[in-house]
Amino acid sequence: MLGLVGLTMAIMHFLPKLTDKIPAALTAIIVVASITIFGGLEVGTVGSFIKDGGGSGLEGGLPTFQIQIFSLLDTVEGHWGLVISTAFLLAAVGLIESLMTLNLVDDITESRGSGNRECIAQGGANILNGLFGGMGGCAMIGQSIINVEAGGRGRLSGIVAALALLAFVLFGAGLIEQIPLAALVGVMFMVVIGTFAWSSFRILHKIPKADAFVLIAVSAITVWQDLAIAVIAGVIMSALVFAWNNATMIRARKRIKEDGTKVYEIWGPLFFGSVQNFNSKFDAKTDPDRVEIDFIESKVTDHSGIEAVDILAKKYLRLGKELRLTHLSPECKVLLLKANPSLHEVIESSIDDPRYYVMTDVMDSEV
């Protein structure tokens, strides 16, 4: 079997260098299958694999409408949690793999597909498919790469592949069952080799350690669990890394005006992850009687940030100090005033943006 796998991989590797008129994967499967059939070799085949798994064979028939689906409420009472959770995981895996396949095919063909259209079409097709008792499906990276490498570029190639698969199941099941598993294994090995991001190894020691950890963890979770869980875990880990990095980015430049007002110029995003770092920048007890907090280089992005500004303002006001909040975004002003209407006196609403004058000065000088 190892020899047949190696022969399949060799054909797929060297045949495209001789000619691109013949599909390498199809040629490899036909050659290896011919060797095993005419040579009488005892190897595992698609048919033997199906029968060992308890199946009766590959041959099938046309689907029929499953009217009993509409009696679902009577048969799965109390199991809706399992139904919904399973449906969610299947949909997540299908959409993720389809979008990954679309992105990979776009890179190979230097084109751009529509992810929204792909998702809507796949969802509609799976709903219709389920009404006829079929299993859910999605775009497959392996099959798509084989199709593209064989010259398929348009929608017609996918339609022909689907119709050919239907014809084989209906009329050519006997031929398909004779294909040795070694040929299919060799084809998939070549697909994996062609689609694997080998550049990841070269840049692994150059990228941030957090990114390298996420990359390795998602790869391991995909093998250990499944693609949906791996992607969700990767998104959570990436979000935590992003929050941690941004929490350390907030800064407060301090200066004293001629009238004795102490100005805090905030730089960086203010959100739940940076609130503690933001609060540590201020010393309300030792600050002068007039304080200005300038948010021109900062953006308050969530409720925790709003609450931090509100608490800080109350702290200065309780000490009897004059406070001004300048260059807050309109959304932040609205939320702050909803939380504490008394802050209307400390929020500056009619203050000009100095960056506007910098831009106009540059434009005037160019004119």
C-alpha cells in the first residue's frame, strides 16, 4: 500500500511538469487502480472500506421527500438542546471550511468570490437537502484544490463535478468501489502538501510569541477536537491577547498651563482592559485646583471606560477641584450624561480640535 501511495504522489508531482492538459489526480487514480485491478493485488478498496464499516455498498438512488421530518416535535421532545447545539456546530464547521476554501481558491486563481453569497447558498441548499434526508455539506478544500489544479475556474466546473458524482453513485458505483484506498490517500497527501502554509515554520521565530502560541494551539485543537472549537478558541485567545496589548498602550502626557491648570493628554484606547492602567495615571489629592483631561488622542470604547471617566470626575469634584473633560467623542458624551447628568458642567462641548487648524495651516501654505 505504501508503494501505491508513493506512486500516486509521484504521478501527481511529475505529470504537471510534462503536461498540464491531463488532470494529474485523475490520471494517478486511474493508473493505480488499473495496476491493482489487472495485477490482482489484494489491497483495501473503497468497496471493502464501506463493507467493513457495516455498509452494503456505494450504490444509491435518487432522494425522496422525507415527510416524517414534520413530526419532529413528537419524536425529539426534550432533546431540542442536543438538536440545536449539534446544528450550531455543524453550521459553524461548514461555514468556516467554506470560507477558508473560498479564500484559498481566490489566492490561487487571483480572483475574488462573494463570501455572503456562498454562505446563503450553502445554508439554503443544506435546508433543502435535509428535507430529502441528505447529510449537510460544505465546500471541501481537498476537492476544490483538485478541481482548480485540473483547470476548473468557473461555476461550470463545480456543476460538472456535482453531476459526475451523482452519475457515479447512480450508475458507476461498481467502478468506484474498485478504486484502491492507496490512490485516494496519495491524492490527499499531495493536497495537504500543496495547501499547508509551510511559510509558518520560517516565520514562527519571527512573529510575536503570542501569535505563535495561538497558531500552534489552534492547529492542535483542530486535530484534538474539531475545526469549530479550534476557531472559537483561537478567536478567544486572540481577543485576550489584543486586550492585553491595548491595555498597556494607554498613556497620559502631563503638562502645566500658564494659569496653573494641569493637563492630562490621554493617548490610547480606554476600555475594560486599560481601566486600571488609566486610573493609575491620576493623583487627585496632589493635583492643583484646576485639572483638564484631554481625550483628543483617545477613544472610550465600552461601558467600563465610561464608568472609569465618571468615577474619576466624581473624585475630583468631591475634592472641590475644577475639572474639564475635553475632546470627548459625541457617543461618549451621551453615555456619560446618561450615567451622571451633573457632568454636563465639566464636559467641554464647544472646544475646537487643534488638529483641524494644523491641517488648514498646511493647506494654506501649499496654496
